[in-house]
Amino acid sequence: MDNVAGDLEHLMNYRKQVSSEGLAELMSQILSPLPGVGWEYGPDLLDPEVDRLSLSLSNANSDIRQAVSSMALPSRGDGWCIALGIPPREWEIYFRANFDGEIVEVEGSQWRFKLEDGPSGAVILKFLVPAEAMPPLDGERMHELATIVATGELGEANVEKFVAAIEVVRAAPDADLWLDAASLRAQ
């Protein structure tokens, strides 16, 4: 893990001298011993002058999670930081997803949500997706899209800590009682 951490810090020190394609290629090489670890790179939400590399553990197995969690993070340098967890986004809840070469446009701002009591003080986050905003995808892929919306609004660490389950509902008789997805972060 020390080699991975050192390589990530080295890359961040020289990030401005590497193209975005080169950065992505180097990140893939550095993280190759850690299957399931994802990453996101961009300005920090709290300090846009700082470049933030966020490591995502949501798709990693428990051994990889434990190994990455043992790294001394967050790590900071001159104008950069490396931290665990994808932070919330400043976005319009719109994104494109690629499923086996098929690009699906997701207009999450049309989605609605409600929170229900879950186990151990966590919540069950239910998304109601209107038919006109429902991509023609199976339940597993819709769940993946809903997880992206939840993570974008709440951040990875908050989803893992406070959300017991994420569900997608295609229709609900009480749809008018559901809240706009754009208000999820505030709720």
C-alpha cells in the first residue's frame, strides 16, 4: 500500500505536467493492484483552488477496502489532496452512463424520492422515476443509476453511512407526496 500511496502522491505532484489522458492511464496503472477501486479527479468543492483525487471503494471487496483504508488519507500537497470517497457534486443531476457501448442519458432532476426508516437508524432511499425519464434498462442497471444519483447528491461516505438501501420505483399511487430529487441533499 505504501507504493500505491507514494505513486499517487507523486502523480499529484506532477499532475499539471500530464495530459488528462495521461493522468487516466497512469491512474489505471497505479490502481491496477486494487481491483474495484474507482477514482474521480477535479476541483475540491470546499476549496476550488485545490485539485482533489477521490478514491471510491464502493465496488471493492472487503480485503481491498481494508487495505486502502489503512493508507494515511487524506493526504495533502501543494494545491492537491487525496481522500477516500466520492464527494457530493455540484451538478444538474444529469449524466450519461455507458452500458456495453450503449450511452444512456439520465435526467435525474425529473426523479422524485422519499426516505423510509431502515435498520440501525439508516434510511431506505426510494427513487420514483417517471415513465418519460425511465431508460429502458433492467432493475440492476436502474439500481446502478440510482446509486450514482444518490452518491452525486450525498457523497459516497454519507451514502455508505446513512443509507441502508436504495430502491427504484416505476410508479406510485402517492407520487405527489414524493420530493424532487434536487432537494435530496437538503433533506
